Amino acid sequence: MNYILFYIGLCIFTIGVIIFYFFSPFKSKTIPHVENLFSEALIALINGNKSKAIMLLRQVVKQDTNHVRAYLQLGNILRVENTEQAIKIHQSIAIRPNLTSEHRVDIHKALAKDYIEIGYTKNAIEEAGKILSIEKRNLWSIKFLINISEENQDWERAARWSKHLQKVTGKKDINDVARFDIYKGLESMDNGEFNDAKLFFTKAIKRSPNYSLAYKYLGDLYEKNRDLVKALENWKIYATKDLDAGTDVYHKIESALFDLGRYSEVEKFYRKIIDLDKNNLEAVIKLANVLEEKGETTVALNLIEDSISENSKDIRADIMKLKLSISLITPIELSHQIDSIIYKLSKDRDN
């Protein structure tokens, strides 16, 4: 009888352990194997191996359909090459119940980036607005809305969001104050009020001399008034103060110098830019073109070869080298250069 009671008790205890293990509220919902896969995927992503990261993330979501972070990362990786699929993935997790505020913010941020990728600006703005409904002081969303307003040349909204950013951060940056003057100047310029626009741009420069954008628009204003000398002066200042964004006025500077009969100054301008930033490939290529037109093809070729990096995914310098080499080397050597470019492109695609 005692043995029977012992076995009954043992069975009850075993069943209790099983029930506790599978249904206990204290049991961790994280599957160690899945988390290991997720960590491996992140490492692969850091190392630039997108295909491996995608494969591992798909394994994660297959084994754990509640792994929100894995879905997020998978969509983020696919954003550029397959934006529609990225949107579907992010939308699928956006409607899930019991999401944390942090996850909801990250999902709407991902969707905003997805929509921007395919030019759906209105949808992107809506997603940024949803973030602010969750976190009223979310700096990423506010800055995102400022950038969109600027790109759409909606100066009124750009100023409004910039003021909101100041209110949230409690900081009044002198560049932000100058930014408002630029917005007013652009609005005046759009309305044909050129004198008012000039006053606003000049005011922005006085407030913040290193805030380069005012020089660009002041140059544009002088161009409209057919004063190429002053337009050129301001574009040059803009290009040297903002070495990255300044590339968008290179063609204007070249055109103005040509119209003014000062084309010999183009080389001097690009050399100055390269002295300030040796890695400015746009300026290097522009200078190489100028040298080629002067008949200094070998000098141009040496300049380009010095700028080529085997590890760089940018093939502009390789193509420029090919262009300059056409009259200098044999067809077989040209073929080798083309093979090298194809290899670099295929290597980039594999990654």
C-alpha cells in the first residue's frame, strides 16, 4: 500500500514539475538558441555580410514569431533592395498587441525610413507623427520632420518644427536662429521679394558666419539678379565651408567662371578644395577633367590613380581612370580595367 501511495505521489510531483515548467509565469520566454542566432545575425551585419544576416534573422523569426527585434532588423536590411517587402514586414509587427512603447517607436521610425526610400513623403510624415503621439519629446522624429520640410521647401513648417526642437531641448543654438532667417529669405525669394530676401540672408550670415547655407542662397539670389561676380563669391564660400554639401554648387561655379571669362580659375578652385579635403572625390574628378581639357592627361591620370581605393565601393574614380586611359593604353589593358570594375561591383552586390 505504501509503495502505491509513493508512486502516486511521485506521479503527481512529476506532473506538477512539467506544468510549472511549461506554464509558469516566471518561466523566461527567451529561447537561448534563438538569441544566439540573433546575436550572430547582428555580428554578420556589422561585418557587412548582409546575406548571412538575412538568413539568420529568418531562422530567428521562424523559431520565435514574437521576436520583434528580429523582424525590425530584417526589414531594415531589406529597405534599400526590396523596400516593399521591408514595409510589409514592418507593418506586420506594427499591428501586434502588447507592444512596448520602445518597440512601437522603433517600428514607426523604421516605416518612416521605408517610405522615404521610395518617395512616399506623406506616409513618412504620418509615421513620424505617430512617434510623437507616443513620445512627445522624441528628438529623432522632430529632426526628421525638419529635414523633410526643408527638402520640400516648406519653410513655414521647417521653422515651426525648429522652434519646437528648441523648446524641447531648451537650447537656443545661434545656427537655429540663423536658420529661421534663411527660411524667411527663401520665402521672400519665392515671392519675388529679392531685397527682403537679401536682408534675411545677410542677417543670417551676421548671426552665424560659419553657417554656410546662407552663402549658397545669397549666391543664388545674386545669380537671379545677374550679378555673377557676387554670386560666385558666395558660392565659393559655401563650397569651402561645407565640403560635403558644397559639391552641389561646383557646376554653378564652373559655369559662372566660364561666363565671366575666368575659366582658368577653375583649376585653382578645385585644388583649394582638395587641399582642404584630400578625400573629396568629386573635386578630384572635376580637377582631372580640367587637366584633361588642358592636354595634361597623364597628370590627370596620376591624380585619379592616387584617389582609387581597393576597399572602396565607389567606382567613380575607376570609371574616370578608364576614360583617361582610352588614348594611352592598349585594348587589352582597358579590358583588364573593365574587369576590375565589374569585380568591384559584384563584390559590393555579394555583401
